[in-house]
Amino acid sequence: MWLLKSSVGKKVIMSVSGMALILFLLFHMSMNLVALFSGDAYNMICEFLGANWYALVATAGLAALVVVHFVYAFILTIQNKKARGAQPYAYTAKPKEVEWASQNMFVLGVIVLLGLVLHLYNFWAKMQLVEVMHMLGADVCTQNATNGTYHIAQTFGSPVYVVLYIVWLVALWFHLTHGFWSALQTLGWNNQVWFNRWRCIGNVVATIIILGFMSVVLCYFGRSLCAGACC
């Protein structure tokens, strides 16, 4: 099957999975913004998206998308490196017409993946996973399993986590700005009229996503500073 065997097919799979993940990030960012205005409303969303069958199915699908995207990114990176093996200097050179992000997509992807692991540890492992373990009979505390605002406050009350998340979000911004238009180019929407338009749209979408996430991080960090100053 050409999708699995050919280089173009692999790029199509990576592009489609990447665009699907961008849509999820838009949803996730919009959901997180609710926490800035109403903790109760955000916790209701967390409960709705907890260990319910539809949420678990969506989580499994999302995990599959992430695995597929990063596996194919790794495979394509190795293939490109081997293809340029006879010209190592061409591989390390940075053409003027190609921006920094496109030359460092794999490194940015690794940072994004590490940030994802950290994010899963801070939130998913303490929320949905705890609920699932409880359903399976494990002796775990579920008191704060759906209390999303509690976990946000606990995480972003730490300056270390704030810095780590900012680094992660900056890397994600670079990854998204290049990945958005690159995916559309792979899918054939790369004529001269729309090429620069897609790049502009990609920059806008990536910026909205990252600013949304970062506003939650900085707002809750600011609240923790204010709470500490008042004590």
C-alpha cells in the first residue's frame, strides 16, 4: 500500500495526523480558557471528559494519532538523513529560503514530546487515569480526579513548571507554524497564490493556540504569587 511504503504516502499520513492534532489543540485550549473565568464550569467539563466511555474512546484515538505522527516523523527524518548521507554538508546547511523551524523540526518535535509526557504526568495521570484505576478496583484516591482547577493551581504555582511549560509552548509554536503550512503543501494546496496565505493562517492559528495555553499558565502563576503575598 503506497500510503505505508512510499515517502509521499508517509508524508500524507503525518500531515493528516498533524492537522487532526491541531484541531484537538484548538479544542483543548478553548476548554482551558474556561478555567480563567469559572472554576466550577471548568470542573464540570473535566467531569464530563473523565472516565466516561466516549472520553476514553476519544483518548485512545488521540493517543493513536500522537503515536502515528511521531513514528512517521521519526521514519521520515531517518530516511531523509540516509538520502543525504553522501552530502552531509547539504544536510546541515540552512538555506535562506527555509526558516529555522523547518531545519529543526525533529528537535522541536522531541521537545514537544517531552513536554507532552510532563503534561500527562501533571494532569491525565492524576485525573482520568486515576478514575480508570478506581473503576478497575485499584485503591486510589479520587477526591480531586475531576477537580481540574486544583491541578492547574498546583502545577502552575511552581515556578519550575511554569518555565518548563513556557519552553514547551514556545517549541510547540515553532513546530505548529511550520507544520501547518507544510501539511497543506504535502496535501497539494501549495499553489503560489495560497502558499503565503497558508503560512500566514498557520502563524495566526499557532499563535492563538499558544497564547491561549500560556494565558492559563501565567494567570494561575500570578494568582499563586498574589496568594503568597497576602499570606
